[in-house]
Amino acid sequence: MVADGCTVASHRSFPADGEVCSVDRSDDSGPAHPGRGLPPRLAGHHTASARRRCGSGGDFLDGPAGAPSCPCCGHGHPATHSALELGGHADSARTGSLVGRRAQSAGPATAARDGLADGGASGLRCPDAGHGDSAVAGPASRDGFPGRGRNRPPHRDLSLRTAGRRPAVSVQVSALSFRAKSSAYLELTKPDVSFLVVLTTLTGYWMAADAPVDWLHMAHTLAGTLLVASGTSALNHYLERDSDARMRRTARRPLPMGVLRPRQALAFGVLLALLGTVHLLVFVNSLAALLGFATCASYLGLYTPLKKQTTLATLVGAFPGAVPPLIGWAAVRGTLELDAWLLYALLFCWQFPHFLAIAWMYREDYSRAGIRMLPVVERTGRSTFRQILGFSVAVFVLGLLPFLRGMTGSLYLVAAVVLGAGLLQAAWSAARNRTNSRAKFLMHVTVVHIAGLCLLMMLDKHAL
């Protein structure tokens, strides 16, 4: 039996991200190469000295002249298979790896019964080579593998397709432990983002509340908002799964890695968003529920699709991104007053230095995924860092207004000046150097700034 690298046959499978390419060809004569699972005649091309960049984005090793192409992927001499290299289909890679390992451990009879061997109604078909089952497509290369000549263009889409039932997906999902699945679902909620959402919601609630605080009501407000935010994040994973698969930063998320199916993320996100909205409506009030629903709808319906259309998507996304303190305020007062809009304006402007710093750090990733962030469109960074500086100044000024409005005491004022000055210094340093390291430092400073501002605002609120 002869099959392509993306067909689970002859006990061959893709390695998972970062694993060494390995093949166990049961139809080759002679023992497998120790440690690599390669027959001796193919071992040489895995022990080379020079590195080159493959057209698909992966790292490869160049072996001796005339060495055969790798039977796993069809490229010359792979060292590792990354999620990016697999053209956005790391889920296929993990699927193939799991099926291959099961086939190795199960033996020929069990593998044939479960559809893990080459051919059969449930065989995995490579969309590029057109084979699987018992069919072989494409001209034979010099090493005897079908459609794998050295002049053949590299894979751009290595997604797995199946005929009949889909053993690869079922094996992959069933092989995951409950803990692994729970971790994947938790990752869909973006816990770091959810933390900031809860913190800013709590700030709005606390600043609007009069002593004594209704702790149970506050807990209902935070729980409902957290559910809506988590559901929105999960649905964002679902909508951007293809883009995530093309970016190194996001390629190991649950959907690109195939840990969860897209429909599972969709159902999970819809469930959380609806539960959160209903929770706010029943246990808090209608205004808080309306704000939560509007945030979810505008984030997913406007901001997410606009990311591939215009650089103004960041501006559009800042509107729903600044709503959490309004939810907290509305939960207490049932209306939105000037001080509530002050908190909204502060968080609105804060998002620009934070997210533009991230966009500068990962501009190559965003470009690869077709996301039109400002650093992707304007490569010099002049406009990007001009906006970072401008909005950092706005954040500094807005941070002083809670004291000037009589919302806080002098302790908050000192903290606002210190934190604001730190933000301005980090923004100025990033604008001068325009390096990834400075942008990363700025990103961390923005997180410390907003977290510190919120905590000290609440701490000093009752010191009046």
C-alpha cells in the first residue's frame, strides 16, 4: 500500500506541532530507522546540515542532493511540522497523528476494522493528491511515493477529508480526557479578557453604589456580565477559526488545533451569551441586560467582520469594548449618568494604546491572516504610534477627572498621576524605537495601568 503523508495509511501520520517528522512504513523491507521510524533508505534526508524556508512557511532541512522528498508532507526534508506550516489545518495534523498512533498500537486487524489502515470506506483522503481508500493519484516521484516529485508545489491546504464515516475526528475527540476538553472550553472564554471585563464592570458597580453594598446583587451583575463576555469570546473563536489557524500567535487555540469541533464552540458560545443576557434580565435589570446583549451583537456583528475590511475596525470595536463599566453602573442606578460616561470614555481611549501595541507586535501574523490592522496597512508605524501617543495623553487626562468630579479622594489622584506618567513614558519609548520589545512592554504597562486605576478608584471611593 502506498499513500500520501496526509493519508493515514501504512501506519503513517502527521506529527503534532513541534514533533519530529516520523514514518513507520510497514511495507518497506528492513527494520525502521531507530528513533525516527524511518526506513534506512530514507534516513539520510533527515540528518542534514543546512536550513531553508519552505514556501509553506515551515522550517526544513536540506539533505544530500537528489535525496527523496519527505513521505510525510511531500516537501524536502522536514524538521518539524508547525500549525502554520499545515496551512491552517493543525487540526488535521493532530487528527492524523492520533489515528496513526492508534493504528500502530492496535495492529493490522484492529486498524482495518476501525478504518485506520490505508483504503477502505473510511480511509482518509488527501485533497491535494486525490487518493485515500485504495486509489492513488498523481505521478510517482523518484522515491516511489505518488505525486511527490521535487518540482511539485508544496501543500497549501492539508485539510483532511473522509469518505463514509469520519474516523479521524471521532478518534481525536474521544481520545481527549475530560480535563483536556474542559481546558479547551475554558480557553474559548479568553480568561485574561474576561478578567478585565469583570474588573471594569465591578468598578462601574462600585462607583455607582451607596453604602451598604448589596453583595448578592453585585454577584449577579458580575456573573451575568462574565457569561456574556465568555460567550462572546467563544463565538469570536468560532468566527475567526480560519484566521487563527494562519497566525502563529493563535494557531494553538482549540479550534485550529482540532481539539474542539466548530459546532461545539458555536453551541457553547451561544449558550453562554444567552444565559448571561437572561441572567442580567432576571436578577439585575433590563438596562444591564440590553447593554450586555448590545455588546455581544456589535462585537460579533460589526467589529469582527470589519477586521478584514478596514483599519477603522479598531475604532468600531472600542465602542462595545468600553461598555462593561456601563453595565455595572446601570445595574445599580437603572440609568446612565455623566459619571458613568466618564468611565466609558476612559476605557474607550485606553483600548487604543493597548491593542495597537499588540497589532504592532504581531503585524506579520495579522498580514498573513488578511486582517487589516493599522500596522499592516501602514508599515512604517508612523500613524500607529501617533495614535498610541495621542490616546495615551487622552487616557492620562481622563484618569484625573474622577478626582475632579468628586468621585474619589486624593489617594486616587496620586495613583492616577503616577500610573498615567508611566503609560506616557512607555508610549513615548515605543514610538521612538518602534520595536516589538518596546511594544510588548507598552502592552503590559497598559494592563497594569487600567487594573491599578480601577482598584484604587474603588479603594478611595469611600474615603470621601
